[in-house]
Amino acid sequence: MHYHRFSKRTINFLIGAFLLLQILIITGCSNSLNGLSKGFFNQRTTQINSQTALINLKFLPAKYPENYVVINKNEPHFDKSVTAQINVQTNQIENYLQQPVNNQIVNYQGLDNLGRTQAVGSFIRFKDVLKRNSTITPRPAIPEASRIAGEFSDGAFNSDLGKWMGTHSNNRIVTINGYHGYVFNKSHLLAWSLGGSMNSNNLIWGTRAQNVGTNKSNNPGGMAYPETQVRNFLRTNPNEVVYYSASPLYVEQELVPRGVQVQAISLRDPQKFHLNIWVFNAEAGVKLNYQTGNFI
């Protein structure tokens, strides 16, 4: 049998090409500017001046088919305390980039006195995204113990334990508009892929469309839209850090949020990446009861 012998130069080239291919598979690649979706900064935008205006923004499936809308030309607005945190981390960015993945900064505001999940904020690095890549760390299932407001028709919040009790789920399978499945998901505020936990302080009772829109793999909607933008940006800008916040907004005593405002900004160069998105917690063809978590 005759064996072909490659030159040392050819072997080194093949090894280099193989390693490059593995990096692209793990990190993903994009031909668009900064890894962002085409037209990211040129989308139709809605001018909003308050959280009340966001809550009152009517969900129109024909106008918002992927359950989100760009707010104020994607320019985020953070309060003074968050702005101060961003300034501190910007000044310490080189040190933070060197910290291990277990030191990712995440702030969960927890549950309020009604047991409703509050805002989450995090400073996200490329290494945090890479660690949660499914080829490296498989995503775990959400624990049964991670119970949330609106999940149960007979739900009661035990404030002493900080936990929801209940036995009868508000969720059920429907077939509507080409979708067959459960109406609700336990939807992450900070995605698992961005370093988020599987605990109650990071989950809301969100519709399937609020979670992933129409679930297009090449252009996801719902919460998956801003999450994908952040991942893509960090993959092509590994020396950056992105501050990301997700704030569920409730009406009075309602247990289920009307939507989630997602804001993000890159620290080293704030003009390179910034977003301000309102994700509707709604489902076309379904009438939600935000007070209880049920639907008709």
C-alpha cells in the first residue's frame, strides 16, 4: 500500500486551518458589522418617555410580529446608580476582563413583597458567553423548585420562605397561528447563554412569543432578539464588556409583567453597541389575565 507523505509546511497549514475552524464553530462567526444583525441601528423606532408609556404601548401582532419594538433609537437610559456602576467598571475594564468566569458581575434584585421577579443587571464578557456555549456547557433544565408569580391558579407566595406554593399550573397546550405548544414559558431575564441563573429571581411568567418570538433561528424575536445581539457583538469584540439590564414592568398588583425593557451598552466604546428594546409579554390570539397568570 502506498502512503502519501505531506511536507512539514503542509502539515502545519492543515493543523492551523483545523484549529481556526474549531474556533469559528465554538464562537460563531458573522459577516455583519460588529457581529450585529444587518440594519441593527436602522430599525423603525418608537419614542417613549416613561415606563408607563411602555406599559401602555398596545401590542399589535401585525406591527410587532416578533413581540419587540426598538425604543428611542436604541439609546438606553440608566438611572444614576446604574450609571455610576457603569463608570466604575469602565475604569476597571482591563482588570475585569482578566477575572475568571466565576467572577461575572450579576445583580439580581430578587422578588418583591408580592413574589414578583424584579430587574436583573450584569456586566457580560466574551468569556462568560463562551463558557455557556452549548458545546462546552450543556444548558440544564429549570429546577421544579424555581416557581414564579403567575405560574399557579392556586398559587400563594410564602414571604417568610421567599417561595411560591401551588399545585395547579396556569399553563396548557394550544394550537394557534401555526404554533402548537404551551402558551407560557419560564422566561429568563438574563439568558442562560449570557450568564443567567435558573432560579426564580431570574425568571418571569412569559408567553412563548415573549421568550422567542416566532422562533426563527436566523432572526429570533422576543427576548432572544437582544440576547442574540449581545452574543454576536461580544464574539466579534472579545475585548469589550457589555452592561445588560432586563426590567419586567408590572401594573399595580398584577402578578405577570406586561413586558420587559432590555437595555445594553458597550463600556469601552458606548457608540459601538447600544440597545433599548421593549419586549411585549403577549401572545397573538390569546387573551392574558395579567392579574392571575391565566388566559383564555
